[in-house]
Amino acid sequence: MDDKLNNLLREKLKPDFVPEDELNSKIIDQVKEEHLNMKHPKFKSSVVAAIMVGVLAIGSISVYATYHFQSASQVVKKLTINKSLADAFESDQAVSVNESQTTAGYKVTLMGIASGKDIEPSLSSATEDIDTSKTYAVVAIEYADGSPMPDTKDKNYQTFCLTPLVNGKEVVDDTLYASVTPLVEDGIQYELLECDNLEQYADEGVSLGVSAFGKETEAFQYDAKTGTHNLNSNYKEMQALFELPLSDIATGNSSSDVAPESTEVTTETQNINGSSNAKTDSDKSKLKEKEEQSTSVNYEASDADIVVYDSDDAEVKYSVDKDSKDCTIRVYPANKNASSNK
Amino acid sequence: MTIHELELCIALYGKDIYSFCMHLTKDKHQADDLYQDTFLEATKKIKQIHYENNPKSYLLSIAFKLWKNHTRKFAWRHRIAPQTSNLGASESVADTRNDFFSYLEAEEEKKQLWEAIHRLPENYRIPILLYYMEELSVSEIAKVLMIPSGTVKSRLHKARKQLEKELEGYFYG
């Protein structure tokens, strides 16, 4: 790290802008007025009494529900003995979202998401062949009035559908092998979604739709012009749509509170016809692994650099010499961004 | 939140929050609105503001979320009606960019630095603002932006690399 730059930034970057007194006064006055309205609502006394009774009853249940509201990691720990999955939700691999939407008498909260290759075994697989490249999301569903959700054994138990919706794909058939595992705890229904790793669609954008089971095609609409999925305004039952912050999920670095000073670059030259002068066998296999993981590779007889971001967090740059057809491959550890071919 | 607590929050953190809003929006009117909305939103979240270890980072996270929602809605409107002339934010940013820097009553050196920072893509600029101007830690920044700490470190690193290139020769060697 350049200490000079670091010191310069620390010295020069100070909060220089001061809000006007008038602006601060406006904020305080507005809050005072809101507090005043809350103390003296302009309602008839009988209505006030009814509302107060309702608020007291609902308030106590809401507090109860709020107190037992769990973190995504705690939900996972209850649902599975998969320790690595629970740990992943507490790690840098997870994004804590905690966004709530109220719909048709329900409050739906997307608690958090986690993706990764090293979360194993997968929740629903009991076989030897475990696909570790998965995305997980935890959603909490509760009644907006705070009354408890029916338990899984209750005859009134409700099933919900969590649907990953990828922009640009009309879909609902391709559910990306999504499966949902429910848990009802202290009156709140939690749903743990497991599906194919959604990070590959980070550039397109992905939303998570929550609806009653079997209603996903009615609850959400696909806009072919923009390629986005939206709530169907004509649908009056429970529907929630959350945009997933996928581009922000990345494999974490070390716990040190300092940005990495340098990136490690490995350089190999490989003849486009296949021979390689990789220095060691482990280098060769590492390169091969990265090539196989690349989302797209185009060996063009040009001298343009071609950059591919593979499913690992490395940037793989190919530059091809026109005459010799030698392809130089450089691998830079980096966060995944949009892949581009020049 | 009581009025007294609100006044205290404004006294302690108003300058930090307002500066952040100015650098996010690059427009005084939008910054004023964002600043106001941030505190109004904060007054609704009584328990969180009491029990947060760092009220400043909590207020910054509210400002950031409100700003993100605003830009997302604007991008959506722009996408479906690009032919309309009231493009609002982008025009005001372009028009007031010069005005924005004129607010910085600072020496030339500082202005050059700020201009370089404002040339950074937003994904890099915001972590730089939070780390150096607001003096938050990487983990606090991660909470504000709702991204993993690793991503914060990576963006800080890339931002510094870009600034080094832009500022070399001007500030140092």
C-alpha cells in the first residue's frame, strides 16, 4: 500500500459540508409535529379507545415475535446439522439483507443470502455426489398483525414458494433446482431456499419472489421490454419481490482490516495449438482448472486482450500473438465483474 | 427517539451525515432532501438507534439505502421513458457538478483530490468516503453497504490504485 497516498487521504478527506441551521430546524420541527399528532390524534374518542386496545393487544404479540426473530444463521442451525452452511451465513460469504415487505396481511422479510462453493454438504442431498455450488436464502414470513403462523403440523399450515427470477429470462419453469425447507418457530415461518448458484446471473440481476405455493406465475409478471420481473398489480394475494445483492457476495479475504497490497499474478504462455510451457505441473493443472471454469473463452487470432472472469474470483486474461499464435494467459485474483471480450 | 435525542444526534453527526449526502448526490438540493429523509427515517427506528454501537454508521447506512432506492427508481423511470426531457438526476448532476465543487471552499490541492475521488466509479468512491472521510472500519463499511468485508477491502484497494495513478506527479513523486 502506498503510505503517502494513505496519509494524504487521511489528512485531506474531512467532512467539509455543514448543514444549514434552517435545515436542521426544519427536521426538528417536523418530528415535533409528528410527535404532537401522535399524542393528540384527531379521532373520536370511541375510535381512539378501540385503536388503543388494538394497539396494546397487537403490540404485545409483535414484541413477542420481534424478540424471537432469529438471524439467518440461527434459522439454518435449527434446520440442519450442516455446520458449514450455518457458518457461511455468519461469514463474509453472506449478505445480511433484512428487508421487509408487507403484503396481503403478511410481513415477509428477506433475512440474508449466501453463496459459495465451499458450503457442503448441500442441504437436500443425501447422496455422495454433492453439488457445493449453491445459493441459499433465508426468508421469514409472519402475519402483519403479529398473530402466530400455524405450525407445520397444524391443518392450517401454509406452504409458500420462493422463486429465483433472473432478469432477461421469462421463466418460471427453470427453477434452478430450487428447494425450500420450512421451519415455524415462535409464530414465525422461516423458509430456507437452496438453488443453483445465482452468482452466475449477477450481471443480469436476480430477484427472489415469495408467494403462496403454486401461485408464482400469477404473482409475478415478466416485462419483455425491460427484461425485469415485477409484482402483478392485479394479483391480490401474498406476493413479495426482493432484488438480490448478488454482485456484492464475494469470497471473503483475511480478517485483517487492511486492503491487500498487491495482487498475485501468474503468467503462462500457451501455444494456441495446445502446447504449454507452464513451469510446474501444479501450475498447469491450476490453469487448466481455471480455463475449465471460465464462462467463455475465445481464442481469436488477434492481438486483443480477452478478459474472462471465471467462477472462482480470478480474472483470466488471454492475449494472442497473431504471428506465433502464442496465447499468453495471465491470472489475477479479483472479484467477479462483468466479463467482456474485446 | 425523543426530540432531545434527535438534537443530540444532529449536533454530533450532522456534519458527517451531511458531507456524505453531498458527496453521494453531488447536488445541494438533493443532499438537503437526503439528509432530512435520513434523520426522519432514523426517528422511526427507535430501538435500533438506541442500541446501535455506532449511531453514525447506522445513520450513514440509512442515507445510503435511501440514496440507492432513489437512484434505482430514477434508473427505472429513465429506462422506460428515455425520450422525456425531465431526466432529473443525471442532468442536475451534470449541471451542478461545477457548482458542487465551488461549494468546496478549499485550497486547490484539496479540490484536485476531491475531483479525482469523484471520478471514481460509485462502487469505489463510496467505500473511500466511508473509510477516510467518515473514518469507519472495514466491517462497519460492510454493514453500511450490506456487502461482505472482502468486497470492501477489494474496492478500497482498487480505488487507491486508481487514485495513485491519477494523483501521481501532482501530489507526490
